[in-house]
Amino acid sequence: AQSVSQHNHHVILSEAASLELGCNYSYGGTVNLFWYVQYPGQHLQLLLKYFSGDPLVKGIKGFEAEFIKSKFSFNLRKPSVQWSDTAEYFCAVNANTNAGKSTFGDGTTLTVKP
Amino acid sequence: KAGVTQTPRYLIKTRGQQVTLSCSPISGHRSVSWYQQTPGQGLQFLFEYFSETQRNKGNFPGRFSGRQFSNSRSEMNVSTLELGDSALYLCASSLAGQGVNEQFFGPGTRLTVL
């Protein structure tokens, strides 16, 4: 069975600080990896995705993530956060052969202080 | 291209009643998945439909059911509602559900059970 663990439940940063959110997954086969963001009152939006190839993927709004297969990790990073990045962030995984069923982490709430 | 739409956006029901939620996927998408989002449990996979057949199922009781129509629209039904069914129900669609695919989420239906 798939599982996803997000290490930080709530992160508070000041504007311009760097961000790294941890995500580890458990699955024995080939996976697709995702980071989603949910802004207050809005629906889930895809930040970035990894299917194959370059393990460093770049997404929208300056976010990037690195897939480290040996560590089963897919950490999200942003060099300089803005107040508008305040949101909840979810890491998700689905199996390459079963992409209609995603397993999500518990989410990390990011609060950026102006 | 229009995104995933869900109706209604808000619902208030009482215990014991039943409810039907609707989801219209992005045009051309044949896979529709349903998720339940609650503060305590996070995002939990309910089921996935593809070509009018349930292809994946999560660990929810039989009170939760769904179906998909020939135009890929999907409905989810919850019978004999319980207080714990109060949640945001999210629908996601994807092109085919296997291989390199990402899911696109709708805004959700907020169900409150009194």
C-alpha cells in the first residue's frame, strides 16, 4: 500500500525566507509524485509533478522539488517566500499503473508573515 | 477549456438522510476520482470511475457509492448520513488514469451533516 508522510504540520516564516517542506513516500513500484497547494477558500491546484527524467522539477510560482529515489523523498523548496504563499501544501503519490488513485500526505500549513 | 465542476457547492443535511453529489470532468477526461477531505483525516480516496466502471475503491463503508455516465460525468451518493460524513468532497478528473497522468481537482462540495 502507498503512504505519504509530511514532516511539518505547520511552518511559519517571514517574507523572503527560504522554504523546504519534507515529503517521504512508501511504495515499491514506479510512482508519480505531486505537490498541490490549497489557498484559503480555493480548490487544490497543482504546483509541480514528477513522472520521470530529471529529478529536479520546477513548478509554478518559483517552487521546485527534488526527487531522491534512494530516500523515497520529494521535498518542496522555494528560495524566497512571499506573503501570498500562505496556504496548505499537500504531497501526493500515485502508482504509475494506477494513476487514478492518489495518496496524500496530511498537509503542511504555511504561514508567511509580512 | 473549462475545469472540473462540482454541484452543489454547499449542502446541509440531517443524520439519516441521503445525498447525491455531482461532478463534471474536464472535456475529454475519462477518469473521475472522488476524495473526502476533513481536518482530522486529511484527503482520503473514495473511489475512481473509468469508462462507467469503478476501477479503484478506497476504505469507505458501503454507504458511499458512485457511478459514472457515458459522458464521463459522475455522481457520488452517501446514504444514511452520519455526523462524521461532514467534509469537503473533492472530485478529480484525468485523461485516462494510467501511466503519466495528473489529476485536476474541482472546487469541492462542502457537506454539513446536522
